[in-house]
Amino acid sequence: MIGFLRGSVAHIAVDHCLLDVHDIGYRIFISRQTGAHIALGEEVLLYTHTHVREDAILLYGFFSQEEYDLFHHLIGISGIGPKVAQSILSEVTPHDFYRLIERQDVKGITKLPGIGKKTAERIVLELKDKFSAYTDIDTNNADAVVRSTSDSMIAEAIEALTNLGFQQNEIQNVFQRKTDYQSTEELIRYALSELQRF
């Protein structure tokens, strides 16, 4: 099974991209969330899931580990296949989806594509315990904070800032106040501004 692919983006469509990996073009199905983080000609790393059917072998790609993890949680539920899972990821961020599960918001989940009431109830039943690590965060516990920030952009920003000499606990405290971000660079700039160091 292919764990990830790193290459240059050769083409972007609504639901997939072509990734040039050493002159081999891989067609990878992506959500709109992932599509917003890639650009033509740029080198990217996509975490991948290989879906084998009788008539095809399909690759699904994810910009972040968090999106990849949620995809696997979703396809593990009866009635949800890769296409439906990818459609859900196009409509809601992992963070917002965890909040729906935490609130056991069946009505909110049924608004997602391909999800009826019975499937939404099954999602809540099967995933509410699995997502407790994301939604029940003890801000005084560094390990809990790290678990809640599995998104690759935050992990990369923490690593960069610790390399600059900042303490991990002060970085995590700053990131607790930052819930809207688009890139690792944005997170780093925000943290430097908050920490009043340049």
C-alpha cells in the first residue's frame, strides 16, 4: 500500500489532480480542502489511500494527516465508501466534523452529502469515543495539546519555532488562540508576533 506520494502538481480538476512523481503521472482523487492547498507546478506531499475495486485501482490523496485519519474513520462505517467520505471532506473540516460528533448533532451531519438520518446516527454511535482525544482537550496537559494538533501544518510550525529556541508549552499556548489558518507560514508569523520575537 502506498503511504504517501511526493511530486509536482501537473493538473488540478474539481475532484482530482495529477501528480508527477519521477515522470509518472498519478491520478489522485482529492477533496476541495486538499485542492485549496495545492497549486500547479508546486511540489507537494499527499498522504494516500489505495482503493481496490474489481474494475479499477483508485488513489485518494490528503494534504494533512488529520484529513487522512478522518477519511479512514469514515470509510470504516457501513454505508460510507471512499467517494462519500471524500465528498464529506469537501464540505467540512476535520475540526468542525469532530464538533458535530461531540455535540451528537445528527441533524447537522445529515446536511453533509450522501448522509441520511440512519447513517448519521451510526456515525455518531461509532465515532463519538474515537474522537474524544480531539474534542476533550486539557489545555494544561502538553500531551493532550499535541494530540489535538495533529494537523501537519501545526506540527511543522511547532517544530520550526522550537528550532528557533521557543519552548513548546509557550508555542502551544499561542496556538490555542489561533483557530483559523491557511498555511504553516501564517502560523509561524502569528506565533512570532504573539511571542514578540522576530
